[in-house]
Amino acid sequence: MKTLSNKVFKEIIQSGHINLLIGSGCSSSYLSTLNDIEQRMNNENECEKAKKEYFKIIIKSLAVLEEIEQIQDKDILQKTKNDYDDFLGFWNEVISKRRLHIVNKQVNIFTTNFDMFLEDSCERLEISYNDGFIGKIKPKFDVANFNIIQKYKSLQFDNISDIPTFNIIKIHGSVSWLEQDNNIIYSKGQHISNFSDYNKIAIINPNAKKHLATVLDVNYAALLRKFTLELEKENSLLLIFGFSLNDKHIKDLLYSAMESNPTLMVIYFSYENYDDINDNLTEKKYLNLYIIDKSDEGSHCNDKFSFDKQIKYMKDVISNENDEGYGKK
């Protein structure tokens, strides 16, 4: 494992284009991960049953936006919300304190998750975010909306400054997306109530055809293109949380960007031990890829390097005054 000093990391936070890639592992305390569901959806005999199980996860995710007393796993839901609050609160503070004015105060959050934890936390913390929708009465989605930069003008001197903003870019769609008249309309999930509504959900199915659908559909293809373009920018930083990189399409785009852009820095927070994940990620082949596992946290027990521990680790690195590196040779 390569070593990256606190000093270098803090410098790229200040001067780089920040991108975060969020996977299902970040929500897995409340919403179970897909596991073998992709294989089962590709099996004709298992497909229907697998879809119904996947639909149950989708329905369960709607509780993120609803105040329900008799909610399933209420304590776990609240714990997951708290983790997202800590995560977004941390990054909001980081970009708010950016000293350089040559880079804007935007953070791109790319996610394959369909749940609404990110949007819910932004609303609760009163953090400015852009989910790609524009309009109030009938919000409509357009990838071009992610290019909007929000600024604040002071009343007294007309000074203009960037408003820290999170672009929440859902590569595989969302429970809040409703496809209508060749457009994606915001729905807050009202269009989903029972399994007969399954085909109304504008998300990519977890099966082998998802890569094909992602390329063919205009919106999904544009989102992937956005992902690629952001990683191709000079001095881009990508931090990966809760994402196994088993999604071959996204992994191929990421590795292509690492090869073509030597100024790109990728930091992968691994739920598994370094030795278990290294063969899959081939870290030694890429000089700009760093893997962080639980040993960097100082933990050698059997506990996994979960999302909440990764957040704590990030806070410790930023607040640390010395220049010690993390990672091991």
C-alpha cells in the first residue's frame, strides 16, 4: 500500500476538484446490499422472486423521507441518517473553509444508490444541494443542471462568493424519479406503492443488462459521461466509500481515467482488509490509487471498516496537525 501524507491530502482538498463515489455499503445498515441478486435476476427461474425482494428494499427506502411511528428498524434508520449527517457535515465544513478562489466550492457526489439519504441529510442540515431538477411546481431533471454554480452577493458591498454546493448525481436513478412523456419528473416516491408499480421506477435493474441500458438511455449515458469528464479534469480527487467496484462499467471508466489523467488522485476506503481487496483493485499498477483499510485506523480486530469509522478517520486526518502519512508500503 502506498503512503499519502496528511499534508499532501490537505493540499489537494484545498486545490483539487472534489468528487465522491458512494455505494450501497454506506446505506447497508438499514438497506441490505444486493449480494447475489444480480445473478438471480439473470436466472429466468429466479428473476421474478429476485425482483420482488429488490422491490421490498425499494419500498423500505421510502421511509427515509417519511415520519412513521411504527417503522421497521427505526433505530437503525436513525443511525444511518446520523452517519450521512456526519459525512455531509464534514465535507460542507471542508469546502466552506477552502482558501483558494481559483476552484469553486462544489462537491460532486456520484452514487449508484436509489435511496434518499443524501437529499434527506442536506435538507436537515440546510446544506445547499443540486439533484439535477429544476422547477418548483413540476420539477424536471436535466443533467445540464449540474453545471449551475450558486453564488451569494452581499447586500452592502455587492461582494460575490461561491455557495458551498453538493451535486447529488444518481448514476442508476432514484426512487424520486418518475419517467413521464420522455422526461424525468420529481415524485418523492409517490408513484411507488405495490409490486405492480415496479416498471414505473426509473432505476437501473441490478442485472447483466444494466450496463447496456445505462449506455442506451440518454439520461444515464449523460450521467456516466459527467462522471468521466469530472475525473478527466486536472487535479481531480475521487474518494470512494461503500462501493465494491463490482460494477464493471463504472470500474472500467474509473480505471481508464486513472490511466489517462496522471493528476487524478483516487482514494478507496475499503470495508475489507487491504490484502483481501488489493488483488481486485490492482493498486500497485496505478500510482494514483490509494487504498485505506481498518489498519490505517489503528484497528486490527475483526470489525470491518464501516462507513461511520471511515468518517471518523477522515475527520482525524483533517484535524491532525502533524504530517504523518497513512497507508503502508
